[in-house]
Amino acid sequence: MRITELLSAAEVTLDLGATNKAAVLQTLSGEGARRLGRPEGEILEALQARERLGSTALGRGVALPHARLEGEVSPIMLFARLRRPVDFEARDEEPVDLVILVLWPEASPEGFLPTLSETCRALREPQVLRRLRAAQSPEEVVALLARPTPEAAP
């Protein structure tokens, strides 16, 4: 599934005021729960379980928290740009200010890893990160993330 199939302007937050990693995960869990009609605690626990395996911070100020959920759920993606960077336990020790959350149904694993991979490729380019940090609208964020990367282009 392509980023453009999962992310629209409605899934973008440009000024999230969370002040630490736990608050970021809590806030995004709440938003994911609202969109999926699932308990917030279930989503938060799935994200925390994944974080216990190792931080989902990718480096250069970006994190990609993700989890697979049991039951009938639609895959979702949420983007948040934080008002102030927070420690996300990144290997490069850079605080995180760009977060993309991916929630995926456990029963339908196809597409999960390709979606994570496409997202990582989109975030690899320094100019994309710079533009995401300066974006003035959710639509601008979606357009930046939807640009095909050299590996993804047909």
C-alpha cells in the first residue's frame, strides 16, 4: 500500500505539543484509537511493546513508531511534526521532531513491510526532511511524502 493510500491532510498534525516520547505515543494512540474505533490502551500497549524491542527512531530527528493490531482494522498512517523535539532514544542521539505512526492489521501482513520501507525511503532525503520541517500545511506534507523515490519509481 502506497503512502498516498494511507496519508491525507486529515492525518497530518503540524504542531503537536507533546513534550516527551511517552506523550507522543499516548497522543498518537488516542488519535489512532479514535480513527479505528479501538481502545486507546490497546494501541498504546502495542506501540510500547514494539518500543521495548528497540527505539523506532530512524535518526536525523525522525521516528516511525509502528504496530500490528489483532482483529479487523484498516491500516492507518498518521504524521506529526512536534512543536519541540523530544528524546526518542535514537541511535544518533538526535531528538525527534517528525513522527510517522503506522498501525496495521495482524491478520493481513501483506503490504506492511513495503509500506514501512517506502516511508523510510521518502524520509531518507535531507531536503525532504528540511521541507517537512518548514511545511506550512498538511497538504504540503502529504505532497512531500508522496513523491516517488528513485527506488519506488516505475
